[in-house]
Amino acid sequence: MNQVIVRYGPSPTGIPHIGNIRTALFNFLFAKNHGGRFLLRIEDTDQARIVPAAVEKIKESLNALGISWDELFIQSQRLEIYQKYLNELISKDLAYEEEGAWRFRIKTTKEKVSWEDVVHSNVEFSTSVIEDFVIVKSDGFPTYHFASVVDDYEMKITHVMRGDEWISSTPKHILLYEAFGWQHPKFAHLPPILGSNHKKLSKRDGAKSVLEYIKEGYLPQSIVNFLVLLGWSPKGNQEIFSLEELIKEFSLDRINKNSPIFNIEKLNWFNGQWIRKISDSELVTKIYAQNTKFNKAKIAQVLPIVKDRINFVSDFSNIANLFFEEPNLKNHAKEIAISKKVFEKLIDNLSSTAFWKEEAIKTTVVKIMDTQNLSKPQVYRSIGIALSGKLITPPIFKSMEILGQNKTIERLKNATEKLKS
């Protein structure tokens, strides 16, 4: 096999949604699995639909997932190349001008156009349904059909992997290849991702951009892991894959013919798995990027006691905010289940605790529980509310250690003032 060369050809008409990025991911993995090249080709020949800054968002989306390209091409900068090949078709009487646009003349004795699709096996179309089609518009820019064929030839593309909405266009492309006397690449048309209603994936079902998901607290690793399993199956039962592992494992023969269903719960599960899999230092960096008002050293100190409880980067601020913000006792003050007298005794004993570590703090609290005949839920929850203003907190004694003796006593006193005797 010649060196594998593939391309991802987004149009800069907006930020690519997650289904579009899956196509890029499959191309990238296949190329790297074979030691080949992955090209990024900005297909901007439809000038009227271009969205400013879309190209940068496309690059940002790919970079966020670790999908790096070997070379970048921009079709609007290649007009002379398309003109050269248009002239060749004109000289062969295979292109003619009509109403300001150039059309490709269908001149074939073949009854059918067929190809062996990597995903869908043999596909064929009757040539009787293919009419002369526009290849260069009146504004001088080529259509997708013409530009993609010329570029795939010029760039020595070996495999075209794209959404199966392009299956019906492939006969036109094959006829163009034949008109030039070129061998067409292998085609692999990917079934679309469907929503839970088994219809086209909508924004509500999950058709958002990678950048939106990352902003919401999803890790790039979990997005990659989730996306690759939407339409591709590994050999064994392994589900958690790094990008490097996927490069080694990926093959076209394991792409499924049926459309996968987007399952947000599965994405959430992957995210929780990767939250616990990545290093604390990497997670600290991601948390800090979302919460720059937090102290980075404090995040690193707190993370070990909350890591098992978070499924999203954004969860950290909700679970661990007691270490960064003063509590609001309005919502749950009534649920403090110990008396003001007990709180005052607790404050006195904790104030005299010389060695402010988790075990020493626990010993002091448990001793008061025993002498006052109080249950663990009563005391632990009450202290948690006093410290955080919430019903659920990280491990309470470790939290008190990290919060510090002075701050812990201060918050317990504030809560005490709101209690009746």
C-alpha cells in the first residue's frame, strides 16, 4: 500500500459540531495507525456562507482533542489549479458554459457507476439519473464536486472518509476521475450519529461543538473516547482508550454500518472515568482554567478529597467551594440538628486542639458526640452545614484540617449565633 493520506475538509460556515469532528477523528486515527498523513483542507468555495473566525474555531476544536494535521490547505487560494483542470475538460469537450456557470458534460457509455465502499460494500447508481452538473460557478469558484476531486488527486489522497450523505454525490466524483483518467481513492462513507429519537442529531440531543462540551466541564480525553465508539468497535471488551491507544487499535474494517445513537449518559460516564484517570496536576490545571479566582495551590490541596466525587471539571467549584467562599446558611440553617450549647462546647474543645490534623479533630468531635449522646448523622451534617452552607460536603474532618483551625472555629461561631439555646 502506498503511504496513506487522508483529509478532513470542513467548510468555514460555523463551529463544527461533535458529529463533524468524529469524521476528523476517524481520518486522523486511520492515518496515524498506518504512519500516514492527515491533511486539513478548508473548503471555502461557497463564499456567501463563510462565517468570520470559523477557521480558527475549526483549528481550536481539533487542537483541543489532540488531532494534529500535517499540512493545511485553503481552497480559495487554489483557484489557478482549478482553472487549469477546467481548461482540460473544456479541451476534451467535457465542460460547457451555461448561464454564467461551467457544467460537466456526462459522456459515458456506462449504464452504472459503482464502487466498493469500505463501510457499505458494493454501491452502484444508474448513470441515467446523473445529469450534467455545475463544476465552476459564475463567481469563478469551483463547486464541492469539482474542487474535492481535483484536490484529492493533487494531494494524493488514498482514502476519502466522510459522512454517508455524500454517497449520492460519489458517482459524479467517479465520473470526474474517469474524465481525467485518474484512479479514484477508496471511499468510506460513515453512517450519521442519531439522537435518542433515532432521527438526525439535533442541538438538544447533543449536536454541540467540542468547545462547548469542554466549557461545560468535559475532558478532551473523554470526548475522544466517546466519539470513537460511536460507529467503531474495538476487538476486545476494553472501553477506556487514550488517543495513543486508539491510534494503535483503529482499523476501517471495524466501522459499523448502522448509525450509532448519541447517549449523553455514556459520555458522562466516560468523563467520570477520565476525571479519575488523569493526574492530579493535569486536573488542577483544568480546574484553574475554569476558576481563575481560586488559588491553584489550594485546588491541589483540596483535589484529593473530592476527586472521586466529581464527574466534570465544573463539579469542583460546587463540591469544594467551602474552601474558597464563605457559606450561605440561609437555606439549611434550620437543618442543623444540634443545640447552641453543644456547638459552644464543640467550639471550646476544638479551640484547644493543639495538633490540627484530621485524626485529632475527629477524636475531639467523637468525644463530644459520646458525652452528649448524639448520633453521627446529627453531628456530621450539622458541622457540614455550618462550614459550607450545604447538606453534602467532602469528608468532614479532612475538610476541617484543610480549612484550618481559625477559619473552622470562625464558621462554627457564625452558625452558633443563628441557633436558639
